Amino acid sequence: MSDETAERPKGKKKTKARDRDSWIERGVMIRAGIYIFGTHIIAGWVMLLFYLGQHK
């Protein structure tokens, strides 16, 4: 065997891994944003309920 046939292209595997990692990181950031937004909506709803309960 020659050295040329034994070598594999190294760039593709690293690129795929980086792409996958970037998609995972992007998904985590989107999920965190949704959780933070949802938590603020629920907290606002609870605060509104307390406000309305005090004024009746």
C-alpha cells in the first residue's frame, strides 16, 4: 500500500463534528430562551393574580 491511499481526508470529519456541535449549542440556546420567556410569563401571571386578589 502506498501512503496516498492510506490517508483519509481529515477536514470533513472535523467539519461534521463542528456542525453538529454548533447545532446542539444553538438548540440549547433556543431552549434556554424559551424556558426563560415561559418562566417570566408564569411569574407575571402569578403576580397579576396576587395583585387582583389584594384589590377585591
